[in-house]
Amino acid sequence: MKHEVKKICKIVDELTTLFLKEDTNEVDFKIITQPDRAIVKIVDYNTKYSEEFIAHLKKTLNNQRQSEIEEYYWQLAGETDDDDELTLISVMIDSATVEKRDGNLYIELVRINK
């Protein structure tokens, strides 16, 4: 559980940057901490993301968590401006739900404490 808070903050930071780079007008983040997990909920209101990008986001974020990579590379998040950050986030979370409803993008990330 070393650095758990910092890891959650890195995940939120990377996603905040992603949304703000796309001129998002309104985005909500909610972080829920429980004894066994952390949950990050994001709503991008009136999303400007295409269906193709949302599908890519869903696929990328649902890669398998890889603790050995996470421990070594989590501090590097934010060092580049490409898709590597999404890939790094994917190895730091256990599951992701990504869906577009009524013009809004809903994301829920779950990170189980190990």
C-alpha cells in the first residue's frame, strides 16, 4: 500500500489533463476510498470525444493490471504527451467502465488495494 494516495492522484491528474486538452467545458471527478479499493468516477458533460476515441479509451483502460510495471513506472506519468499515459493508467487499475449516455461520457475506474 506504499504510495497509494500518490498513485490515485497521478491517475486523476492524467485524466484531468486529457479532458482539459480537449476543451472540456465541464467535468466532474469523484474519488471514493474504501478499505479494500479506490474508485474514481468521472463525468465529461457534453463530451466532444468521438465514438471511435471512446471505444479506444475503453479498450486501453481495460488492459490487465500489472503491479510489477506499476511499481517501477507510475512516477513517470505525465512525462510524455501521447497514449503512453493511458496505457500506464491501465496497468494501475483493476477495471474500467466507459460509456456515453445522453451526450455525456461516464468513466468509473476501480483500483483494488493489494
